[in-house]
Amino acid sequence: MKPDAFRKAFAILRRRYPVRNWARGRNPFDVLLSIIVSQNSTDLVTARVMADLRRRGAVTADSVLRMPEATLIEILRPAGLSRQKVPRIRAVAREVKRRFGGDLHRLEEMDTATAREILMALPGVGPKTADVWLAMVARRDTMPVDTHIHRLARRWRLAPSEKYEDVTAAFKELIPSRSRFLGHLVLIEFGRDICHARRPECGRCPVYRHCDAEDKRPR
């Protein structure tokens, strides 16, 4: 897809999917934990798991470290890989407690590159997790790339490779900085709703005329 065609398609998708900042009003550690829990899980399951955690009190580094590991494993079980995620989450909580006294608000005061580097130094936090946190909490113009956005980049031939940094750089070229904060959520919603990995629903695609994907299905 050529840049002009993508920009027209993106404008249509922004109107189609009025997304919101799901992290608003939540403490930064709670948001980071939500992103980690969401790995290999669905939004619906992640929301249920986090709601269960919050019923036991505020989700903070201290509360995670106080909670018995077996209890955490049981709560996170619906999200999958709980026995792998719980040690990772507890390790993140220890680091956040040690380095920041449990308060991640300090990262919001740092420049984006420094905050990103610090986040990615935490156990189990990769570039996507760091970029989502920076976008949703610190309102930085990062461009998080998940599996849906990777798929769109591949179908529309937008990036020179499928490496994370290449894909995010390609979208940053195409999407203005003021729109990246929620723009990645727009693309995710489109991927979930219509442009599926298997059998994309081209018949009801709002950007069908702009799409030049090789697997585009006739209407």
C-alpha cells in the first residue's frame, strides 16, 4: 500500500473505531502489570484477571510482593502461562520497589528514550510492552506493534522487514505524532474486527478500495 492510500485508509479507520485510553485513572504499575498479563491472552480475560486482583486492593509493587505466589498463580491462571508470568511479575515488582520505591510516576518525567530503556531493563518487558506503557501512561508518541499491526504491515507491505523496530518506524513515518497515542489501538481494533489472520472479512471492510493485499478477497 502506498503512503497516500494508507493515510486515507487510516483516516477512515479512525472514524470507524473511536478508541479510548483504557489506562486513564489507573496507577502506572497497575498498567504495566496489565500489559504483562495480556501477553498470550485476550483483552477480555486480561480485564477479568486484573479485576480479580483489584478486588483484593490496589495493584501496586508492594501488594504483589505481599501476596502469596500460589494465590497469584491461581488468579492469573485464566490468562495462561501463570507459572511463568507470576515469577516475572514478582521480579518486576521487586525491581520497581528497589529502583523507584514502587512509584513508576518518575518515569513520566524522563525523556522517552531513557524511560524506554529503563522499562526494557525490567524482567520480561520488551519493546512492545514498554511502548504501550509509554503511550498509554506517559502519552508519548511511541508506536506499539502487536500481532494485528504486524499482520497489517505485512499485508500492506509497509515495512522493509518484520522486525519490531522496522515496523514501528514505518508506521511512525505514516502516522503523525499527534495520532500515534491512540492510533495503534485503531489498527488493533481493525485487525480484530475485520482483517483477521485467517479469512479476513473483506466484504465489510471500510478501506477495501484502498487495500492492495495479495490475499484480498473479492466482494
